[in-house]
Amino acid sequence: MLPTSDHDHPPADSARADDSTLGGYFEVHDRPPAYGGPDGHPYSVSLEVERTANLRAPHAGYLVFPRWAQTGVGIVGHVETPTLVECASHEEALRRLGELTLLEVQTLLVDAIGRAAGP
């Protein structure tokens, strides 16, 4: 799912936004970055945060990579990372996910595609 509101975007200071990070890219371009997967499909990325039962860090953050049709017309599937951050607040989890570099996000996508393909 692509972010649909400012609440879904990691907070960033637009005067200092660096589009080499995931949060900075969202801030500068107002859209998710696009990637070409090793499986030949185009992907975008969404930051996701869920509440957990962990009382010390009840917010778990991970990335979802929607897989787009070759024509770019619609989403035909997705892959996701395992939990990447566990934080005390929703905002902290989004901030920490937003600090990932685009290169790190690309590596996480490749790993997620590999896990989905199986052994």
C-alpha cells in the first residue's frame, strides 16, 4: 500500500531533506522511490508500522514492496521485509525506517524477493 497521507510519511525537515534516504526521498519527491527487482518486475516501497505486544517497544516497523504489472497499470503482488525496527512510538518507527538509505532499501528488496522465491 502506498502512503496516502502525511501521517504515513516519515517526518523530515524539507529544507534539509536528503533524497538519498527513504524519508528524504518521500519528502523531496512526494512519492515512493521505484526499483527494478532482480525478477524483472518494477516495485515501489511503503513504510509500515504495527502495534505489538512488546511493552518496551510496542511499534514494529517494516517495509512492503508492492510489485507492479510490467505495464505499470496495477499492483500484482508484493514482498515484505521482516521487522526492521522496534520502537516506543509510531513516529520513532517511521523516522528510523526513513533513515534507511535507498541503497539499503534496494538490498532489502532483493533479500525479500529471494525469501519469497524460496530455497
